[in-house]
Amino acid sequence: MDIVFATASQLAQMIRDREVSSVEVVKAYLEEIEKHNGKINAIATLDREKALKKAKEADEALAKGENWGALHGVPITIKDTIETAGLLTTAGYPPLKNYVPQQDATTVARLKAAGAIIFAKTNPAKLAGDYQTNNPLFGQTNNPWNLNYTPGGSSGGSAAAIAAGFSPLELGSDVAGSIRHPAHYCGVYGFMPTDRRVSTAGHIPELPGKPKYIRHLLRIGPLARSIEDLQLCFSLIAGADIRQPEIPPVPLGQPTDKKLSELKIAWTYGYDFLPISQDTRSCIQSLINRLTDTGCYLEECNSTNFDWEEALANYSVFAAYELFASASKLGILPGMWMGIVTEFYARTQTVFKSGTPLARKGNLAFPPSMAKYNIVLTERDRTMAQMDRFMAEWDAWICPVSLTPAFPHCSFGQSIEVDGVKFPYLLACGGYTMPLNFTGNPVVIIPIGQSKTGLPIGVQIVGKRWREMELLAIARKIDEIAGDFQHLNL
């Protein structure tokens, strides 16, 4: 087995069984990064000396019969928007270029407590604000499958690191698709838990020391090379947190023991106003055919209880209040500027002459007010209830991640081609991800195939809120039908 393409669970077992030392594993990743990171640029900050020292301590502890936890001696990486004590955390934002936190984010502390060794930070979009990964401090991250293409964003460095064999496990974050989008583009596994299941204490944005604005959209979750690793990581990081009192102590629940033939799964190619590429459609159809052959009950249907376009519009207004208000001293103005830019491209360069989702409800965002914010909060409650009613009929819902596989690097807001037709940037990238941040549902991403040009294609598997262990077990069964993970030969 090639160490750098082993899963975190496999590495943990190998280290426990003394088949390989933690030092050897760390060195293997450092060598892989040294060879290939120059062209991919997934790793932003590397902590060689401390990682090797900690790995040596892990091996010595094991020799004495000590076990630090489920990830004893396993080196992992963390997205550079998540605080790591004593290790540079910049979020790709120039004012934070020298910021070294005094305290770990809650999720990081929990992984360390399980024995993990944090040896590097991965490159994000600046302040986690784009579907591509580029920032003024560390530059552009490239997709390991094709360096001329984006790995997605904002956790692009996270997914690229997993795909390239730089790390076995990664913590990313998702406010509009930032875990799911890169996992899809890079051919790896990703997981976005239920809203408020996992603490986001120590995530940037918000900027350090600033009030908390993002209370409903942001989630922290893992990226990995197997669903087993998603299950393991989630079980370690989930749960109530004194630093974030709104995280409830809801039990994690149990995996389902249903066989595939006993499951009821809804699926869709998506909505007419967001047509997916033919390659994506073919991969989804192939997956559905394979699942049908197992005897699984499948039905092609959309979440018809609510208007997907309406959910996108409400998400856009919500983001203007929560996300952009926290990202800058200018408050909500960055949200207004993003709306203007995307609306311009949508009206002048794409088939969407009627405008973008934010334009549909711009009156709720500008000028901003608490009364309008509460209107959108009420809309969110209604939409969540509608999605809950839809999901009550199904064990899971399979839907696209985005309109296309990875696309060539381009400017923010530039139109994206889908089989020769241009679509607005935010809709092409986030049209199938943003509403699920709004509804709060957990989502697993699994790779299901490749485009004709060899780019990975993934799918979203959506579950019921607060039923993550059940969803992960279902996704694991589906993944067995979808096929084995394919790693790269760099």
C-alpha cells in the first residue's frame, strides 16, 4: 500500500499495529509535498519540525503502551480559515498574514485530543469567499487532475491536498458549498453536517475578536479518501461546545442497518433553470442504474415542497446579512458589490437576462434592516419545515453538486460554460449547494465517475437533519456500488 494514499483509518490501524511508524508517515507526506506542491499549491503553511517531533513522541508513547486516541500519530491538515494554536492562520487575508492564534478551534482541539498531528494548513479562497481558491498571500491552487482547472473553493486547497496524496484527512468549512464543491471537483469525499451540529468556534470569518455574525449558514466538516474516515472524523468533532452555546447536545444516533434493497431513495438531474452538463447527467444515470440493479427503490423527483429558486433568492439575502457583514468593516456593502457584479455578468454574458437570485429579493437586502432580516429568518424556518416534510418520505435524496465538473481558472463572476451555453458564475457553482446551507440538511459528497476529459464528478447525498450517522451509513452503501476511489499518479 502506498502510504500517502492510505485512508486515515488505515494509517491509524497500521501505526497501532506497528506496521509503520508515525515518523515514517509524516516523512512520506512531507516528501510528497516537496515533490508536487510547487505545481498544485494546496499547502499554504507547513510545520515540519513540530510535526516530526510530535510524531516521534507518538511512537515513543505507543512503545510504552499508551494510546492517545482513534487518530494516534496520524498526520492531518487543516483549512487555513480554522484556527490552530501556535500555527499561522491567515484565511488568505493580508491583514492576518502574521496571525498566530493562541487557541485551537474547538474542532482542531478535538482532533488533537484523539491523537492527530496537525502538520500543515491548506490554501483557501480569501476569507472563504469564492468558488475558486486564490488569495493575495499564497496565490492560486490548481486542480491535481488538470493544473489549468480550479479545484473549487473555498476549501480548494483542502480537496486538492487529499486528491494529491498530501494528507489523509482534512477539516474544511462550508457556507455555500465550500466543502462539497471542491470534493466534487477533485474526486474526494466530503461531509457537511447538520447546521449547528459541529462547533464553528475558531473559524475565520468572523475576524478574530469581532462579533459573531454568521450564525446559520457556516458548517465545519471533513474531507477524506473514504466515508469511513468521514464517519470517524465527524464522531470526534461533533457535540456541544461551551465556546458556542447554541450547539445542542443532541445524540449522534446510530447508523442504519437497512440493506440497499430496503432503502427508499429520491434522485434528480436537477431543475430546468439549472441544467447540468451531459457528462454529469451520464454519471448520475450510471449510478442510478447500478443502484436499481441492487433492488433499491428509487424515484426521480425534486424537493417539490418548496421553490428551489425561492430558496436560492432567500439564501442570497441571508448571506448578504450574515456572511458579508462579517467579512469587512464595510459591513453589508461587499454583499451589495457581489450582487452588482454577478447581476452584470448574468444580464450581459449569459442566458439569464432576467437576473440572479439576489436581484429577485434585492429589496429585502438593500437598504438593510433588522425587520427585513427577521423576514428572511422566518422564510428560512418555513423552508426548513418544507424540506423536512420532503425528506420524511425518503432515506436519502441524490442530486447534482454543480452544473459542471471543474472548469478552467477564471475571474470571479465570469460566466461558466455548460455544454457551450453560458450561465452565471454563482448559479453554475452554487445553484445546487446554497439552498442546502439554507435548509440545514447534512450532505455527503461521493465521487461517481469522470467527464470525457478525465475530470472527477461527484454527487450530493442529502439526509434528514440530525441523522448524520444514518446518512453516512447510507452513503457508504451507495459508495460501494459507485466504485472504488481513484487516486492520481502525479
